[in-house]
Amino acid sequence: MRTAYSVKTVRAAERELMARLPEGALMQRAAAGLAVACAELLGRVYGSRVVLLVGSGDNGGDALYAGARLARRGAGVAAVLLAPERAHAGGLSALRGAGGRVATDPLRDLERADLVLDGIVGIGGRGGLRPDAARLARAARAAATVAAVDLPSGVDADTGEVSGDAVRADATVTFGAYKPGLLIDPARERAGALRLVDIGLRPPAGADVEALQHADVAELLPRPAAESDKYRRGVVGVVAGSARYPGAAVLAVAGALRGGAGAVRYVGPAAEAVLARFPETLVHAGPPEKAGRVQSWVIGPGLGDESGALAEVLAADVPVLVDADGLRFLTPEQVRRRTAGTLLTPHAGEAAALLERGRAEVEAARLASVRELAGRYGATVLLKGSTTLVADPDEGVPVRVNPTGTGWLATAGSGDVLSGLTGALLAAGLDPRDAGSAGAYLHGLAGRLAAGRHGEPIVASEVAGALGAAWENVVSS
């Protein structure tokens, strides 16, 4: 599992470690790891050209000391000092002593560079880059491979927000611990490939953000035992579809069946379409309370304006997932009255409506938005998007970010598949946070598998079809 910590937590851990180390040792550890990562990016250090974009803080010092190590291995290293009078004195001296130099024509050096190190602003930076730094960052991106020191300059380390110009890196070498902004868009897409350098930092328990990996998801996924029957595996109730959107019902049922449900009970007007595709489905005209025993409900995909079943489903004493059209009729009071678990799965537009603000605001502040929604409704919230986030209403629980998503999942019906899949995991006994996290992980992986190695357009039914392969991929790793 990747765990990410706030700047405040990282700074406290750094102070505790520095108190036990000789002066400057921590920076040297960071610089050594950074230089190794740079050498791997270059492939061949001797004769290569490296440009350092150096700000005034310790981030610039890391870049200068790493540049000195590369210069000693035969690289031509030039430092562009954005604040010459405040450049790290020890790092600058080390660079010059190793044969590096201060750039007098930064743009010319950038045009000839093989690698550019972004050491402009560290994790304490706020707001976008200043105009002179932004110009250099654009020139670097156009000419060479860009590696960010700790995080891309101009992004918010704690939130992933980007409020102005920011570096767009091909790789980011971060020290001691991941920062939330490296895992959450819009900052994540500017970080490129991530590499964590161990500098001996030991943050306390209790991360702010965490990202599950294959092994973590494998531990969560239910597996039928020899004595299992359909009820032990979990029966999912699906209230979805309408005359206008029958396909939403088919896709939600597909996700539930491919998600390991022992059985699926479908309630709604699209029974004919569902049975034509999945004859194993148990169908009922409704209402939901008459449909039979279930261990979870999924409601919302393709409902249109049919809101009558929502109150009845929310009154059930089993976990409920509310998606799509179901969210339009939802109130915080309805959810807070529930005693069983509730999982809301909005995309950014639906989240914006629930929060009564613009979609762009939600997309720009994904972490704050998902936390606010979870607190307001007293429910677990899965915010779909470029980085899917899962937040618990308990503020002390880390927000989970899904690392497997792909832009090819931005296709009609994909969210319906996710709802059914996650509903199956709820029926199997996973709590809403684990079900949402594992569901998002499998869904993203299925999207990648369906799109193929080179990334080809996919449709939602192909995502559902790839869920079995995604499941196998995870449990066999």
C-alpha cells in the first residue's frame, strides 16, 4: 500500500530525524537517492547535459547536491538560479567544486539539456509558479526529460490542487514518504512516474491518503468456500433502468454478476433486456421490499425520474449503494437516518450538484470535495474521475485513491458496471470503504485490460467482460 502524509506530518518526522543525525546528513541522503534516479533516467551519465532549476529553499539544495554527484560522474551540469542571493550555499559550493557551473544563458542550456531537474519550490510551496519560473518550466518541458525534486513545483502537496502554472514532470523523485498531491489529480498527472527514496523517515501511523496495491485488494476480495451457497456469497438487489435507459440495468447487473455475487435480483422495467443477456438473473416487477432476500441494494443507474423506490431501499437494513439518478433525489437526512452502511458514487458533475457548486470547483479540489460530501451525508463517498477517491465520514480515516484508472473508462455505462460490481462486494460482506476501494481498483484494471496495451477505445460491456480477467490478475499476483 502506498501511504501519503501531509506536509505538517512530514516536516515533524524530518525534524525528529534530523535531531539524531549529523548536520546536513538528511539532505545528503536525499541528494544521493535523487542522483541515482537521475542516472537511471539518463541511461548514460558521462557526457550528458543536465540543467538544474534551483529555487531558494532546501528543494534547490537537494538539486544542487545531486547535480554535484552527477558532475563528478562526467555530466555537464548547469544551475539556473531563480534567486541567486538565496541559493543554498553548501549545495552551490559542492556543484562548483565538482565542475558544475551557474548558467549565464538559461534558455540555451535548456535547449541542449538531456535532463532538467525541477528544484524550484518544495513541499511547502503554495500557489502557482511565478512568471519567470513558469517560462523556464515550459522551456524545459519542450526540450528535455524533466524530473521533479520531491514534487512538481507549483502543485499543492497536501491536496493535489493546481492553482496556476506548474511543472509537468516525466518523473518525480520524492523523499521519505509520498505526499497526497502526488496521488491525486490534477497534480498527479503532472508528477509522471513516481519514485520514493528512503531517507530513514518514519512518519507516525495514520496517513492522510492511501492507495491500495494488488496485494491489498487480493486480501479484500471474497472467495467462495466449499460450503458456500448463493446467500453466503451474497445476493445483490439492483434497482436500475427505465424505458429510456434499459442498458443501464443490463450493465449494472453485468457488474454485479462479474463481481462475484451469488445471485442478482433485478427490480425495474428492463427485465426483458436483462433476462435476454443474463438469464440467471432473478427479476421482479417491484416494489423492492417484495423482491425477496438481498444482502445489499444498488439503486440509481438509468432510473430517469423514477424516484419512488429510493425511500424504500434506504429503509432496508442492508448496505445500499446510490448512484447516478438516485443521487438526484437524495437528502442528507435520509442517509443519516440509516443504520446500515451507505455508499454514494457520484461523478464530479453529480458531486457538484450535491454540494451546490460548479463542476470545475469539484474537479479542481477533489480531495476537499469528497471529504465534504462524506461529512455532509454521513456516508462513504466514492468520487469517480481521473483519480477516483473513497472517503469515509470519519475524518480520522485516510481517504483512499485508486491508482488503476484509465481515461478510456470515460464512456457511457462504465459507472453502471462499477455500481453493480461494488454492490456485489457489499453483499459479500465488505464494508462500504473496502467495497468502494476494491470495486474501483478492479474496474480500473478491467478498463486497462479491455483497452489493451496500446490503448484502444472501449465500451462499457467490454469493461464488464474484462472483470474476470482483472480479478484473476489481482488474486494471482
